[in-house]
Amino acid sequence: MTVDDKAKPSALRRIVDYVLSQWFIAGLGLAVGLAAAFPKVGMTGGSIRAEWTVKYGCIALIFLITGLSLSTEALIKQAKNYRLHLVTQLISFVGFSAVVYGIVAIIRASHTSKIDPVALAGIILMSILPTTVASNIAMTRNAGGNVEAATIEVCIGNTLGTFITPLLLSMYLQVRDGWGFIQPRASSGNGLTAIYKHMGIQLSITLFAPLIVGQIVQNLWKAQTKKYREMLRLNIVGQVLLLIVIWSTFCNKFATHAFEAITHQSVILTCFLGVGLYAFFTAVCLFVARLPFLGEEEEGEAGWKRVLRKMRFDKQETAAICFCAAAKGLVLGAPLVSILYGGYDERTQAIMSTPIALYQTTQVLLAQLSVKIFKHWIESSPPRGDVESAPQDTETGDDRSSSSPEEAPVTEKKESRSEA
């Protein structure tokens, strides 16, 4: 046997390595299975008091880990990137909801009785939610994208969503268009006030405070933070925490028999629609961020091409836009349903929130499957006319790692430039 034969892994070893690299997808299936078998453990008010331990504890830990990993300089730079904010938030709130409303209008025009009309209202509600608060950052990190950009968009999106989502809901669900049966009806008379107060407290505790604390710690003790971040494999810990959040979400759904309250046709429609929407808006984000029709830079090209070329995003920022703009989160969706529709029975509330939970699972699964595609694309040599950020080693950089627990984290790229 030659040295090359010894060095070459066997087919079985390659299969095992691939399965290990996809541990997150296996964990996702395990989380849903455990939620179905023991829903009372992770439900709100259940054995572990998930409304505190998961809703606040796990999400806060995810953002603490994020704060310990990010470059403060790069985070401030991305906070000033108004083009990034405009593109991400316009696609997330306006583009996504407009397309979904058109699809729902077509379904309603067919006058089918197999699709629950409340489920259609839930699909519209899902479309106007801000981006999720955890999985998009994890996937951006694993793909080698700009984690600072993703973190900023999560903060901006969920802050804006607190005010924009209720307004968009009232705009889309008009009584004159036949949505009178599902108009918001809070259990008390202070619906919007309750939402603003609830979300202000939740976002402060779970997002802003741990992110700021993490930034302070890693700037005061850079070497120690980097050492323990790598030793404790905090990037892997963050993904495990995300699986716990998803598990708790499905515990609530199975405990309230949400999937039994909605028709099977509605569930199938929501799942297939979720796959199509995520794929479509990921493609839209890629197109808008990269403007592929510009082609390679040429001498003496038209002035409008030079202007558009300067507006292109680099690959790392593009990955962050794709993982953020196409995602929707339960952080705002769950309290929104419980507050705005608190005057309805539990069955109606369960049906309204089911499309949100199903899309959450769909987006996490598809995002995980696309991580390696984005990672390969980002690491490939840039085309001519595309100025990519040069990799820089920095102690405060984020850990770039694939989803495999076997791979060592790589140091974060400190800055990323918008293309020339």
C-alpha cells in the first residue's frame, strides 16, 4: 500500500464526514421529533419554563456569543452602510409581503374550500414580519459572510418591525377586501401599546444588552476572549442554542394541537410556498446585490454602468443580505399573534401562527443546505471588476466555520468593501 493510498480516506470515512458536517440538519429533525413526543417539556409554562429559559435565556446567549465574536470597527462601519439597510429592509418588508399578498389573492380568487382562510391570513402575517434573530447570523458566519452586516440588519429589522408590521397588517387585511373575519381584536383595549412595550423589553434583554456586553468584554480582554471562544467552540454552542429555540417553538405547536386545527391542504400549501418563497427571494437578493447583468468591467463603458458597479455589494455582504432578507422570525410573530388576536379563541390563534412556525423551519433547513454553496462562492476568486475585501487577521474577528464540529474556526475578515 502506497503512502497516497494511506492518506486517501475510505468511502465509509467520507460518508461519515459528510453526515457529521450536516449535524445541524439531523439536529433539526431530532428537535421536531422530541417536540412531538414530549411537547409539555418545552412549551410555554411547561417543565423548563421555556417562556424564560428559552425565549429570553437562549436568545440572549446567542447574541452574547455574537457580541464576543464581532469586530467593533466593522460593526460600526456596517451601521453606517445605508445602502445595505435600504436593500435588505425593502426586500424583507415591502418586496416579500407584496409578492405573498399577490399569491394569496390568486388563491382566494379560486374560491377553494380546502385552504383555511385564517391560514391565508397567517401567511400574510408571516410575510410582513422582520428577519429572524439567530439562524441568519449563524448561517452567515458558517458561509464566511459578513457577520457584522447580518447583525446590524437583525437589530434594525426587528426594531423597525415593531412599528411597521402592525401597520402593514392593517393595510393588507382590509375589511373591504373580505378580511373582516380576521381583523385584529386584542384581549384588552391597548393592543399596539402592549406590542411596543412587550417588544421593547424583549429586544432590550435578548438582543441589545447581551450584544453590547459581548462587545465590551471582547474589547477589554481581547486575547482571553479569543482563547476561550475557540476553546469552548462558541460558534457550535450558538447553533445548539438555535436548535433549542426551534424545539421549544414546535413544543408549543404540538401542545396546542396547532397542526390538527389547520387542514392538511393548508399545511402542504404553506410548506411548498415557503420553499418557493425562500428560494425566490434568495435569488432576488443575489441579483440586486451583485447586478450580474453588468458583466466584466470594460474600458470606456457607459457612465450608468460605472455608477451601478459602485453600488454593488461584495460577496460577504451579499451573503448577509440573502440570509437576512429572505428570513422571517418568531420573535415578533409570536407576541404579535397573542396580543393582536388575543380576543380570538386558541384555535384561531394557533392557525394564524402555524405558517410562521412552518416557514421558520423551512428557512433554517434551506439556509443550512445553501451554506456550503455560499462558502464555496465566497472563497472562489472574484471576477474581474469586482473588488473583494482582503482577508485580515484580527483578534476581535468572528469565527468563520462550517457547520462541521470537526473543523477549526478561521479568523474573521475584519472589513469588507463595497465594490468599485
